[in-house]
Amino acid sequence: MLKALFRVWLLATAILMGASAPTIAHQQKAAITKVLFNPRTGNIEVMHRFYLHDAEHAVRQIFGKSADIISSTETQSLFADYVSERFAMTDDGVTPLPLTPVGFEIERRFFWVYQETPVREGIEELTFRHDALRDLWPEQINTINVEGLGDIRTATLEGSVEVASVTLDPPKN
């Protein structure tokens, strides 16, 4: 009796795992960027988070079929450069803030790219361009959350939207 129940359980588990495999492997085509005003460092810290599965597909399209973002630090560095080249942030709508690369890493199911720039006095608005993966997949959605100056502000780049702005809360004294 126990053997029969075990076989039924095993078969049901195998069927459920097989049915969920396409869901697990599905590309998300969405990225989140956190822009943090850090008073401790005096910097604006930029943290781009991509689903690792999306990044795997992207590097093969961008850098060739042998590109391996999981095992190759060279591919990881190339992808971080690709992201950095496709992200810009301005405080006047015209002149990009100079972003310095800080690094990149794989954390569980995400690939992170880090940048920073010193905080400028009197920033009232930020305007963003974030084309990473949008040049590959028109349905890619890049969301930017601005934190550290009052309420979180969000800009979303999707479809035909190429730039987006957020108005910042004035600093509290």
C-alpha cells in the first residue's frame, strides 16, 4: 500500500514539476533600477537588477552564442558595460550626470550592475534614459525607483517611452 502511494506521489510530483518548468524558464523582460540618494556617502548610488535568465539570453544575442554570463567574468563585465552605456541620468534634462562604474555581481537569480555619482546641490528633478535590453526586446520594461529623498518616486520606460522624469521632494532641514 505504501509503495503504491509513493508511486502516485512521485508521478504527481513529476507531472507538476514538468508543467511548471516553462514558467520557471520564461523570460521576464523587466528590470528594476534603484537610484538611492545616500547621505552617508554623499553619492547617488545606482543599482540595476536584471533577471539572470534574461541576461543569459541577452548576452548570447549581443556577444555571440558562446557568451556565458554565469561562468565568465569577461561576459559579466561586457554586460555591465552594455548596461552602463544604455543608462543616463540628468538633473537638468540635458547634461548627463557622470556615472562611475562600481561593479557587478550575480546574486541568486539576478544580475546586478552598480554605478554612482556625487550628489549635486539643488536637484529638483531627474530625467532618465534606460535602453538596456530594450534594443533587443521592444516589450522590455525598465522601472526606476528613486529613494532617499522623501517618498519613493518611480519612472517606467516601456513601449515608445524613451525618457522619463521624476520630481523630487525638497530636502528637509
